[in-house]
Amino acid sequence: MGLGAGLFFMAVRDPPVAALIAGLLISGVIAFSARSSNPGLARAGGLFAAMFVGALAAANEIRDAPVLLDSDVTTQVRGVVEAREFDADGRVRYLLRVSATSDPQIRRPPTRVRLVARTAHTPALVGALIEGRARLSTPSGPVLPGGYDFAFRAFVDGIGAHGFFFQAPRELAPAQLEGGIASKFRQGLREMREDIAARVRSVLPGDAGGIAAALTVSDRRGITKPTVEALRATGLAHILAISGLHMALAAGLLYVGLRLIMAGFPALVEGWPVKKLAAAGALVTATAYLAISGGSIPTQRAWVMLSIMLIAVVLDRPALTIRNVALAAIVIIVLSPSAVVGPGFQMSFAATAALIAAYAALSRRKADRDRAPASVSSMPIAPAWTIWLFKAALGLAITSLVAGLATGLFSAHHFHRVAGNGLLANLLAMPLVTLVVMPAGLLAMLLMPFGLDQLPLQAMGAGLRGVIAVANHVNEMGGDILIGQIPLHATALAGAGFIALVFLRSRLRLAGFVLIGLGALLALPPLAPDRPQILISEDGRLVGLYGAKGLASNAKRPSAFVFGQWQTALGGPAHLPPAMLRPRGEDPETPDTTLSPLLEGAISEPSRFHCAARGICAARQRGATIIAIDRPELIGPACDRADLVVVSIPVYMSRCRSGATLVTARSLRRTGALGIRIEHAVQIDGDVVSVKPLDPMHRNTSAVSTVATSETEHPAMGAMKNTPRPRLRINEALEGGIRPWTVQRYYDWRSRSYDLPD
């Protein structure tokens, strides 16, 4: 089912629902008719049927598609507050259901937007109608091919745009609850969450209070960036998100506590199924935790998994089994199939399945040892309490190691990094979380209605300060390791090996090690694909050159959002800022006096941009000449002198007559960010030019032509005449996909229609 949902979302076009239904029916008929005569065929038919069910669930999820903004705009926004959040600086982040826009009126308005109000004001309540002048931005796509698609995430969350208010928004109408009891209940939960977060921060200021609020009501706005970075670099960031760990600790503590309390009453134990009563109480606790925390997707996933296991206890079935993990996954795939392609689903289920499989193997080994003939008894070599501590530490180490290895595969693929000292950090911090933070937090929540929560909160804060100290200390020893972007096929092969290790029981599961090893080989040179030498952002304003010197850009201060992800995906190269040059000559507006000095500088110092201004830059990279401009009058001269021309303004020109590759803001709107590999380059060594032979097996995306130069050209520029252009292999982030979360890129607001390709 997960494979079907994943393939559906990865498709370039929306698969026809009729074809999916037909595939489900055919697979189901094959599975049913062959169940007696050919069990293997029946299983195959059943697996294909499950795949089509997952795809149909995905099709159902995108049926009521939200509207995503098609272009950035400054407008007057009016809407109803659906949710609000506060950060440590007092800023308010509103989620608005848009009712109207004006000055200008957006012809294709988004359904919901998320806007930040930076100006101090009295926050509007949920349900209030507010209005203000705002800057709306479209959800961005992947910043490089194979990267995380933020537009898809916004689409799934139902958010069509994000931005900020220029001034404090005005409240046009007070909060009004619609829908009766359900709306009042949701409003009461929101107010309760805000009150709890405020109470926690009043008792625990600083990062400890911010993390405590994150653990109780999933409000992470009060945590400073250095602390978040330290937790992330040491593999402790998982404690910030309410997931299976927190849900299991909260419900498990109450489950054990209720059983211990009821054990003190023999009549109760003899007359009632106390184990089932404790499981029911734990289920109520987990449900209350889900409601108070805001019900985020990871929390819902954790609740589903824990609920199935607690229900298994009530029904006298084993709780921790792979079958229960599969049932939880089925429920989530049906309700939220888009979670399959996200890191949260993959990492949480990988950790849970790996832990259950590992401890099942240890339990079988222990059972075999217990059935063996008893040896001659001997005196214990250590006190019982030391043996208990050793077993507890060993169990924690095994848990951290198994969970870290299971999630490391998917963490490396999605985040391009691994925590080098993550095992050490978890060994030191998780006892504090398990024995101090979560028990104290649970007690504080139970006592908060009576005003007796201060001491438990202070104990919780002491434990969290210890966790922060561990993260900072381990981070100083060496934090996370950047490994760069891992190809999808390598992760898929290693993931198949992980599935074999976890789910198979015979010796055939050892084949999983082979698949994991092959996946690792495909992610390492020389089998790994070459990293792109040129990167272009989806708006064309930022261009990067990756080489031995680092990652050069055409901006002194590049966008941290885009450039930071480039650096992470490429393994963390240092930033090489552009060399700023002044145009020579009396008239700096002529193309010759503007471009020639930049080209000469680029030839003298390759793999670095030389710029006359932010929007006029030139560079040489592996024999290819790149010119980035933002002035239309320079397009023609740039085409004559470069192999790749990047224009950061929308123009209708689609190609260079000289044969150079032309990339414009208009073309990038459809393709998304670009990653370019130079497959054939002209090598320049001083004044000598050597040309590698052309490979006829590769398509030349640029025609062979001469490079025009001026009379005052650099000697190497003259030597480049009559040399073939380099081959540029261009990878698009969107790969021509037209899906509900990309179709807004084809919308023309002037004609009020979509300009879709044939």
C-alpha cells in the first residue's frame, strides 16, 4: 500500500482513477481465483491489489485540492483566523481562511494562508475576522533536483501561500464560533494549549521552557536556534516532536502506575481484569495527549500505533508485534497517504519495526538459553543492583543503536547528514528524558488544574537543562556529518534490504545485508552520479558553481534558505563570494564595457563569479562560460559570448540564436530549480586550449558555434574561437510534472487561463 501511494505522488501526471480501479479489480480477481490452485500467484495478486488500494487512497486525498498562489503579490488580505502561534520574540503567526483580497484582487486566491504579524498588537482570537496589507509568496518547490518539495508539503497541509503583514492586522469582527459543540470544543482546546504553554514558560524561562512547551502542547517557538542546532547535530532533535517515544512514555507511565496502584487492592485484582483497565486508562491518556498537543501528523501517527497496541492488550493479544505495526501503517496510509513520502512516517515506522524485530530475536535467544540444561550454580559475582543497572544501560544502548541505524538510512537520504556522536548523546540524554523529564511532565499536567504543578515543572526543567548540556557538550566533540545528497535508487535498494532484515524470519533475511551493501556502493564514488557543477534557483536570481574551491555564488549574501540547502546537499562546501569589478570605459552601459572585464576576470580565475553588480555576473566552470544577468538588453551579447545564459527576469525569448543554452525566469517557473552537469569541457591552461573529443553517444544540448570576442579580449578568449561548446546535461527539479501542487506554475493571470504544454 505504501508503494502504491508513493508511486502515485511521484508520477509526472495524475494517474487516471478509472485505471487504478480497474487494476484493483483485476488484481483482486486474480488473487481470489488463484487462492487454491496457485498460492504464489494469489499472493502476487493480493500485493498488487494492496498497491492499487494505496494509490486510490492517495487519489482520494488530493481530490479536494487547495488552491496554491501562482505568483508573489502584495495585496489586502481579509480572512478568518483558524489558528495562531507565538514565538519567543512575541510575533504572532496566523493561519487565515481567506474570504477576500483587494488592491489588487487576486483572481485565483488561495484558500488558506499563513501570515506573520511582526508589529506588536493584541493578538486576534481564533474565529476573528482580520484584515491587513500583506506580502504573499508562493510555496517554493525543491531548491535543487531531488530535494524536498515545500510546495507539496504546503499542498498537503492545505496552505496556499505564506508571507507577512506590513503592519498589525485590524480586527473587523470578534471571534464567532460556527458549527455548535464541535467548534466550541476545538476552540476550548486551542485556548487550553495556549494557557498551558504560557504557564510552562512562566515557570521555566529560556530553552528549558521552550522544550517543555514543545513536549506538552507541541509549541516549539520558544527554543533558540543554537539549541535546536545542537540537538539536531547530536541526534537529539527527535525529542522536540511529540512522536511515538513521548506518547509511549506518557501512556506507559500511567499504565504501569495504574497497575501498581490496583495491585495494592487484592479484591480488585481478583475480581477485575486490572491489566485491561490499565490499558484502557493508558488509551484515554494517549487520546488526551493527542488532543492537547494539537494533533500534528507525527502525533496522530504515534497515537494510531499506540492505540492499536493498547487495544491488543484489551483483546488479550500480543501488543508489540510486527503485525500491529503493519496495522498501524495501513490505517495511516488510508487516512493520510501523503505521509508515506515524508521522513516522519519512514523514520518512525523503521525505528519501531527494527526495535520489535531486534528484541524479538533477543527474546528467542533467551528462550533457547533457558531451555538448555542448567549448569552448576555459582555465587553471583556482583550485587543484584549492579546487574540491574548494567542490564538497563545495555537495553538503552541496544535501543539507541538499533533505532539510530534504522532511522539513519532515511535521515541521511532526506537531510543529507548523520549524527556522528548520536549514540553517545542518546545514551547520556535519554535516561534523563525517560526517568525525569516525561514523568515530571506527566505529573505536572495532572496537577496543573489544581495549581500544584510548579515543583514537577521545575523538576522537568532540571532534566531538560541536563539534556541541553549533553547536546552542547557532545556537539563540541563533533556534531553531525554532512554526507551530501544520496540518489533515490541507492536508498530504495538499501530500504529493500532493511525490509528483508526486519520482516523475514529464515536465513533469507541475511540477503538484506547484501542489498544494504549494494545501496551503499551506489551512493559512493565511482558508482554514485556526479554532483551538479552548476545550480540555478527556481527564480534565477541565485546561481552556484560547485568545484574544488567550494560553492561559488553570484551573491555576496545569498539566500540562506536556498544556499544552505545547496551546501548541505553537496556535502558542506565553503561559500566563495563573487569578485566585484567595476566596468571599464567611459560608458558603462555598453555591452562590451560591461561584459568583457567580467569575462576576462572569469578566465583568469575560473570557478568563481566576477560581477559588476548583483544582476550582472560572469564565470568559467570546467571550460563552460556562464553569464547571469537581469537586464534584457544584455541577452543578445551574453548569448554570443557564453555557453549558458541565466536571465533572472521573465522574458519570452526561449533560446539563443548562437546556440548557447538560455535559462530565464519564465522557463524556470515551469522547470523549477536546475542542476547542470558539464559532460564535455574546454580545458584552458594559461594561453593553451585543449579540447576533449566529443562523445557521439551523448546528445549535445547546445549547438556547436564560435564564441564572439571583443578586440581587447583576453588571450585565452581568442584561443577559444572555433572550439565546440561544452555539453550541458540539465536536470529539472520538477521534471515536467503537472500535478495539483505544480499546476499553478502554468497559470497566466493576464489571460486567466492555464498555458499547459501539449
